[in-house]
Amino acid sequence: MTVKVSFSDLTHAGKVVATDTFPLGSCMIAANAQKILGNEIDFEVFRYPADFSTYLKKNIPDLACFSAFSWNICLSHEYARKIKKAFPKTITIFGGPEFPSKYEEQKAFLEKYPAIDCFFEFEGEMAFIEMFKAMQAIDFDWERFKRERRTVPSIRYLTGGEMIVAELMPQVTDLDSLPSPHLSGISDKFYDGVLTPMMQTARGCPYSCTFCWEGGDYFRKIKRFSQERIETELNYIVDRVTVPDLYIVDANFGMFKEDLETTHLLAGLKEKHGWPKYMMTATAKNHKKRMIEIVGILGSDTMSSSFSVQNTDEGVLKNIKRKNPPLDQIITMSDTANSMGGQSKAELILCLEGDSKTAHFQSVFDMLDAGMSYIRTYQFRMLRGTESESKESREQYGLETKYRVLNRCFGTYEFRGESFSSVEIEEIVVASNTMSYADYQDCRHLGLTVEIFNNDSYFVDLIKLLNFHGIKRSKFIKAVDEAIKLDMGPLASLYCQFTEEEEKNSWNSCEEVEEFSQKPGVIQRYIDGEYGANELYKYRALAIVTQAQELHRFAFQVARFLLDKQISQNPVLNTYITELQEFSLLRKTDLINIDQFASRKFHFNFAMLLKNLFVPDPMKAYQPEGIEVEVFHSDSQRELISGYIRQYGEDLIGDPRLLIRNDINLWYRTARNNKGDGAKEMVSPELNL
């Protein structure tokens, strides 16, 4: 008989499409099943709940398979619960990273999610085949399978209160033996103008980071797809894609020399087709020189140089089993990336094992003084299956946590005419035996200051002026952060709202969040934005969109104060600071208004300074007689912004995904000099920092 199988890697879609990427893992399992089982199965793959609900109106799957991630486990389980109630003989199969590593915790997990018939750990392509054949042999009688306590590789399930655990399935050693989820046509339905294509060029990670799911021994050996496979997939994608970006899901892209070949392929596609405009990936931790080369090949507008530092304190690094490159090497590579006209990015995680306010502040200041134009200060999320999440780690470091609804991961859905709501809940570390909650809040305050005043090179023109006069970037950011705490104006009010909203969105237990989220009307309050936002990105967006004038007034006021303490009064410098403030505002106000054009007379050649990334001494750009400067979006910038508007809508600057994934500095208007005789002196938008 032909067996109906559904493969679902669902995304919440209550307010927006929360996970706006292809369901790569499910597609890979489905492609392998299609290759091996052929006409024995009748299957579909689903990303959107509405699509899955439509399917379930007319179909009863024999096997309902779900990918389990932190952003969809509750939604997937709710569908599984309703399927089991409506179709008791359907077997619900789960797999993915949202699963504990220890057997006693796995048992508790399966007890919490009783609609999961069985869970498969780690790689799923061949494990699904083994499961299918085992069930086929007993006419898909799940009760018999449990009664006889049968096993297949990698399976975990409960029967009679007993946890059944099998040996892990051997890993796939020849990745090319797995059919492509793209070339097989299985991913074709997801080229819908909303979802970003995903592909994988390598599997595995050699590092042992305690906070990461791939830090375990299972992933230690790394395997690669062939370059021929990678090239064929990229050519297939470019012929179908209608969104600007590409996501490569490797844990360490840039680790292998072959990644340079992939980079050249991407550069060729970009030159010929204009895609990808931006590439997202996790870059190699300790191969930064190669990453600089990769950024140089692709262009800084397509890929940024990223440094996953997490912390610079040696004690913290030892606790999390991590080793960073030497700081001077990071500085050198950051300078190289910035000189190429791109952004250098650093990632830090707050409140890791053994972290303190002093250590976190120093980590931020180290990255600021390394010249990082974008610093992401993540909160420490407890991820199932990681060493950090274990009972032993919690006790050793005194980790205290709060719970909240995961950003964007909520909504109301429908199953066979019945409406139901679902939310995802995450656990965040907010204190430890080395960091009090008050210290944690101070670190979050600094994180918002970095987001607003440093990231995306928002004030790089001003920071370069301060650097020229011996004032470090960290000193400027620290002064701004401290001044806001003493201020009574709109920025101080915005920061207070930020802190209050974080408190409002946090609970002391998972049960409290669940109880609150199920109250009548609460889900709609999340959809309306009253609850559930990523506070850091929300308030950064609010500041940039609604407080541009105030941000500039405040930043330039602090800069003048620091300069007055450092150097003597200079009338020409004062004029420069005044005009730089106006020029900066013209470039950065109302960013998605691509028709905005301004022409102003300045006494400094700002077009030249912009072209040279504000590195030259601005006094050498002084034009006593004045110069007419035009400020506008270039054609390539208009195309870039228009593409994102089509994908995300008019409110895209307020969308946290844009703030996280893209270099918004590339959206700042460019400039050219109007020489007055009809001639224009154009500035290349690729150098638009």
C-alpha cells in the first residue's frame, strides 16, 4: 500500500512569518525517503501552519513527522495532539535539536509532550528509513511496536512508564549519497517570495561550546558535500529565487579551503544575476584570515566579517570550553574588514557561566576598541541538549533564569474547523553566583546603548573624529551610556520603557507563562505588539525611526564634551561638528524613503570623506568658500531597499530580522558634490559607511 507521510517544520505566523527560511532539514529527510522508498510513500512537506491545516482537512497521514526546534516545539506538539485525537492510528514522529541529552531528562520531556509517539536523536535521513521499514513490517501498528518494545536506531519513546532507548544511527559519511532537497524539486514550493533559501555545504563542528547544541561529541567529525553538488544546487536556486538573501547553515563556513571555491561561485552568481545580495552564515571561529579573504571576494555589501567571541574573560572562556584568537589578531582582522568598506561584527553572550558585570563590560569595550562596527549582545538562552542546560551546570554556577514567550513565535491556528492558539517559551539566564540581577540589568542597558549608538556604523563618522583626537570608541559609548542614566529627556524615557517591557515580558516559571498566554485575548495582545517583542531590537528600531534628531543631538553633545576635555577650542572644528551632524541626519532619516533628495551647502567635502570612510583628517577637507553636496539613495540602494520592502512590507526597519541579518549601514544615503557646472562627483555606494 502507499503510505501517507507529512513532513512538517512549522513556523509561527501570528504576526509575521517567524522563521522565514526554507525547511531544509525536513526537505532533506523527505528527499532521501523519496529516493529510497519511491512510490511506497505519498508525502508533502510543510512550513506554514495554514498549508498544513488545509492538507489535514482532506488527508489522514499514516506518519506525521515534525521537526522540533525551540521556535516551534509547542506548535508542532499541538498539531500532533489534535492529529492523535482525530486519527488515533497516525504515528507522530519528532526529531531535531529541541531534545535533552540525558535519558532521565528525555523521559521527562516525552512525559511533558505526550502526543509525541517517538523522538529520533540527531541525523534523521537514514533513521526515518529504518523506522518506516520496521513499521511497514507490522502494518504500521504502533501499539504492537510499543508492546513488543521494538527499537530502530536512534529512537526514544515511552511505553508503560518505561523509557526505551536505542543505539544511535551511524552518521552518513558520504553526504553526496543524500539527494539534494533542491535538485529533487521538493523545495520548489518554498520559492514564494517570502522564505529565504537554505543550503548546507558541510556538517559537524570541532568545538565543544557548552551553550551550543552542536558542542557535543556526536558532531565532532566534519563532512562536506562535493563542490560539484554545491555548484549545481546554487545554479538551481538562482534560477528560481525571488528574495535577496541566501542562508548557508554550516556551523563554520570558511573552515575549509574549499569554502573559497564556494565563495567564488557565489561571487559569479552575484555578478551575473545580482544574487545573493546578502549571505547569512555562521563563520569559522578560528580561520579569520580566510574569512577576510571570503568577504573580499563576495564584497562587504554581501557578507560581513563576523567574530563569535562570546566573552573575552579567560575564566569565562575556560568555563564554556572555548578559546578565542588573540585580541590583537582580532583587531587586525577587524581593521582589514572595515578598510574594505564592510562591517566587522562581534557576538557576545551575557551571563554565561562565571560571567560578571566587570567581565561583560570589558568584553564589550574590548570589541568596541577592536573597531567592531556591529556588536550583538545576546541573552544566554538555555537550549535543550546542551551542557549548560544540565542540572550540574545550573548548580555549579548558580544560574537563575526567567521565562518568556519567544519573539514572534505565537499565533492562532486552525485544525479541521477548530481554532487553537500556541506560543513558544524560552528560558533566559538573568543572574548567577557571579552576576546579580541588578548587574544584569546594567549590562542590558549598555547593550541597548551599543545597539543604538555603535551598531550598523550609525555614528561611525563621529567616532572616527573622536578616534582622530585620541578618544576611544569605548570611552564614547561608556560616556553615552552613563549620560543617559542621568538624563531626563526622551532617550532616558525610551530606556525606562525598555527595562519595564523586559520585566513585563518575563516570568519566574514556565507554568506562569503558559497560564498567562492561554487567557482570553492574550494571544491577540502579542500579535498587536503589546507583548512578546525582542526588546533590544524593538527599542533600537524605535530610536532610529522616531528619535533620529534626538540621537544626533545627544551623541554630538557627548562628543563635544569629550573633545573639550581633550583639545583646545577650534572654530573650524566646531563648524565641522555642526555640519557633520546635519549631513549625518540627511543620510539616515526616513531610510526607506528612497525618493528623498537633499542638496546643501557645506564647508567640508563630505562626499570625499564618505568615500574614504571618514578616515582622513576632516580639517583637510575644509572648503572655506563652501561646496554644494547632494544626498540621495543610489540606484543600487533603491533596488536593495525595494527588494526588502517587497519581502517584508513597508515597516521593515522596525522588523528585528532586518536589524539582525542585514547591514543597515548600506541603506544610509550616499553623496556627491555638485560642482555648479553640471558636473557631478559620484561616491560609490559600495563604500557607503
